[in-house]
Amino acid sequence: MSVDPKEQIEKAKNVRRAAKGKLTRTLKTVSVLLDAQRPVPEIEVVLQEAKEAYTALVTKHEEYTMFLNDEEYKEAEIWLNESTNEYTRMSVVVNDYLKERGSQSNNFKSTERRKCGQH
């Protein structure tokens, strides 16, 4: 029994769409945690989930684009670039947050050392 190519394409597209949904939900969670100024370890856990979701999306996208002609492929790449930009913007925000929190933590530690007479 042969598999209908149109069904294969539609299935690959739906799997890719589900992967995009997971990435979007994860990035929204990261945003909520940043807005609430949650502790660094909590942010790092969800950032790792976002990385995994993004990697899965790229894999599913590549599986889907194997079925496309050149024009459809160009459109699909535009679609992926939007997700890539969203993921990259959030990564920059998170990395800035982690740097800021890390330097606050380091400043606290060096202040405490000075108070205790340590350098």
C-alpha cells in the first residue's frame, strides 16, 4: 500500500505546526518568568526547554521542506525565519538578564567578602 504524497505533506506540515506551537508557548513562559524577575536557575531551565523546542522546530521544518518546490520552499523559509527571529530576540533578552543577575550576585559576594575582611 502506497502513501499518498499529499497526505505526507499535510502530516509533515501539521507536525511542524505543533513544534512551532510548543516553541511559542515556551517563549511565552520565558517572558512571564522574566517579567516576574524569577531566579536565574528557574529561567535557565525554561531557556533550555526553549532551545530544545527550537531545535525540534528546525528539524520538523526540514522534514516538511523536503516535499516543497522552490517557490514553496522560499515561503517556508520566511515562515521559519520569523520563528528564528522570535527565538533569537528572547535569547538575547535572557542572556542580558542572566548577565545582570550574575553581576548582581558577584557584587553581593564581593561586598560580603569586604565586610568580613576578605579580599
